[in-house]
Amino acid sequence: MKPLQIALLGAGTVASGVVKVLARNQEELQRRAGRGIALAAIAARNPDKARAALGDALPITTDFMALATRPDIDIVVELMGGISPARELVLAAIAAGKHVVTANKALLAIHGNEIFAAAQAKGVIVAFEAAVAGGIPIIKAVREGLAGNRIEWIAGIINGTTNFILSEMRDKGLDFATVLKQAQALGYAEADPTFDIEGVDAAHKATILCAIAFGVPVQFDKAYVEGITALQAADIRYAEQLGYRIKLLGITKNTGEGIELRVHPTLIPATRLIANVEGAMNAVVVQGDAVGPTLYYGKGAGSEPTASAVIADLVDVTRLHTADPEHRVPHLAFQPDAMSDLPILPMDQVVTAYYLRLRVADQTGVLADLTRILADEGISIDGLIQREAGEGEHQTDLIILTHDTVEAHMNAAIGRMQTLPSVHAPIVRIRKEELR
Ligand code: NDP
Ligand code: HSE
């Protein structure tokens, strides 16, 4: 049987991994898929650069649209990133009856509903394993392996760049800018690294996980997004002293009233496996009602780890492309006519615990004022440490850990505490999850 013909759009980090791994594992892949998978051509805007990275064994074109819609192409693999022209190319490929494999979480988190509807109407597959957690097969696990469960929550380290930055800053005492440059050189960071450090990339991935876990449409615009740029070394140190690590977590939870969808730095107990995930590694905990907690760990970024996921999708599509579309796994795990309209909750309705750091006057009554405000707002204190003021110092750091509370109550409490004359600097608030 003639091998399936693949068109690659883009010739960067992930594309070069795909070219290498496809060539290296060709025979094994044919045995798995039952049919050859052949790269027909690559579209690159700079052919010389593409040839330098990928060699000159394959035809290279600069006409992306012509390649994406070429009659002999069976599967279009979009590895350009960004929204436009990726969206137009993917939609054109679908309209031309091609299956699509993409690693583009930004595109799917924002335009996934449109793209999946177009694919459904045309009877083609859009596969996106590489879009979340790089090489970890988390899409397959949630969509298929855990299909017997009602998913309760998912929490994950789903951005390799920020986890690499936090690990290197903590372990080697390196500064933020130096480590970010290293992450870029290692091919972890997005073309625009602010997407990584401001939490946007993790939010794209959390949005996709949320959709396939709970059977809701992708709703990136409803996600709460906070990155790591405001994190201070002092809080990383205090967290350690209290037995916690700070990680940028993507969290999505079904509360019954609605769905939480949020990305922010989070204190997690240092004893949890996920707290010990370092460097560019990713890890995702999925809590199902039947199975309990499951943990998925692996490389979340980089050329060949991401290629591993792209090629798994190619094998899946090769196996399934002649199957009746009705018998394929639905794009968002649930049948398109059985999607839920459970709302994404606004952040002030989210329930979580908190770490607060306050710079306060070292004087009688300060603690009483603060704890009274917390009690007034119905917030229960879980732990508290006060750093001893040094010789001649009149201010000190006070760290308060709270039990779970509604974010709106915490906002009110912080607002009131901040107005006390004894509180000398903006209060630092970091959310805390026990992940039990
Ligand atoms: P790169 O920036 O390394 O490669 C992107 C490629 O697409 C380059 O060849 C680039 O050309 C080309 N390209 C980008 N924009 C355009 C455009 N507007 N028109 C034409 N060509 C364009 O990105 P990656 O390989 O790292 O990422 C590819 C996709 O995979 C992204 O969606 C990313 O989010 C996703 N991803 C990446 C991972 C990683 O570890 N790197 C992991 C998981 C997913 P040029 O070289 O000229 O800029
Ligand atoms: N920039 C992303 C990260 C790439 O650092 O995780 C993988 O999606």
C-alpha cells in the first residue's frame, strides 16, 4: 500500500525532531501503523535556513497554502505556531479533506471550537497530542485511558520553560534573565517567551485539558492567568522553610457549580511527587472518581520529545483514517452533541488556600489586627511564622498560611489589611494547594 503522504508546515525545533525521528524509526512505525508514513514536502519561509536544519533530502517550498491543500497530501502537520496564518492553513487543509496534526496549543485554545467543528463536518481528524505537556501522552490518557471516570480535577506543571527557570533559580541561585536565555537556547521557550513566563502558554494547555476532562468547549478567554515574573526569591525561600515548593500550576476543577480554570504560581507540599519535578520536565496529576489520583511525568518541551507526540498522532491517524468518522474518538473526548454548558467560574469564586507575606511594623497589636480581619472574613489560619526583626530593625516579615477560602473573601481581607498603618509594603499573596 502506498505510504500516507505528509506535508510539514514549519521547519523549526519540533519539525526538525519530527524529520529525524520519522527517519530513524521508519521501519518500526510501519509495523505499528500497518502502512508507511512518508514526508512528501516541507513548507518554510526561509528555505536556506530549513535546509541547514533539516538537510536537503526533501522538497522545500515557500508556498504554505499550496502545500497544505495539495491533492496528493493526506496529513498536514502544522508546526509553525501562532494564530495567523496557522489558522487559515489548518482550516484550508481541513476543507481540502486533509487530516491535521498540530502542536499549536495557542491556536487550539483560542480557535479550537471552530477548527474541531470544521473537521467534524468534513469527517477528518485534528490530532493534537503534542499541544499539551510535550512528549507526555496526556491527551490520550485523559481522553481514552481515563474514559471510565468522572474527572474531578487536573493540576499540572505544563510549561517546561517556567519550571526550568524556577528550578535553576532555586538550585543554582541564577537570576531570571540568565535562565530564560538558557531555556530559549535549549528550544523550550515559545517564539515569544512572554507567553511562557506570563503563564499564557500554560493557560492554553490548561484550557485544552479542561475541555477534554469535562466535555466543555475551549474557553481560553475565561482562564485566570498569572505567570512567574512577580515571584520573589524571598517567597521561594520562605515556602521551603514551611515545607512547600512553588510551581507554576495549571489547574482545572469541576466543583459541581462550575469549572475552575486557572494558572498561577502555587505552593505545594514538598512531599508531593509533583513538587519534585525539576527542569523542563512536566507532570500532570489527574484525579478521577474511580481511579483516584494518577500522575503523568516526562519531557514537556524540546525537539524530539515533542516529535514523539506528533508522530504518535501520525500513527493514530494512519490507523484510523479509513475508519468511519462516527467510530473515532471525539476531538474533545465527548460527543459533539453531548457537550456540557457548565460555566467557567470567575476567579473570585474559586476556592483555594493562601500564603501571605506581609511586611509589618514590629510592634504590639499588629498580629491581633491582622487575625481579626481574617476572622471577620471567615478565613481560618493554618500556620504562621514571624521572622525575628534584626538588631535595630523596626519591621519584620510575617508569613500566614490559610485554609481553603473563597478568593473574594481573601481579596476583601487583603484590601482591609493593606490599609493598616502597620502594614508597610504591598501584601504578597500566593495560592496554595495540598493536592490531596
Ligand atoms: P520554532 O519557532 O522553532 O519553529 C517554527 C517554524 O515555523 C519555523 O520554521 C518558522 O520559520 C516557521 N514559522 C513561524 N511563523 C511563521 C509564519 N508566520 N509564516 C511562515 N513560517 C512561519 O517553533 P517550535 O518548533 O518550537 O514550535 C512549533 C509549534 O510547536 C508551536 O505551536 C509550539 O507552541 C509547539 N510546541 C513546541 C514545543 C517545543 O518544545 N519547542 C513543545 C510543544 C509544542 P522561521 O524559522 O523563519 O521563523
Ligand atoms: N514553551 C513550551 C514550554 C513548549 O516551555 O513548555 C512546550 O509546549
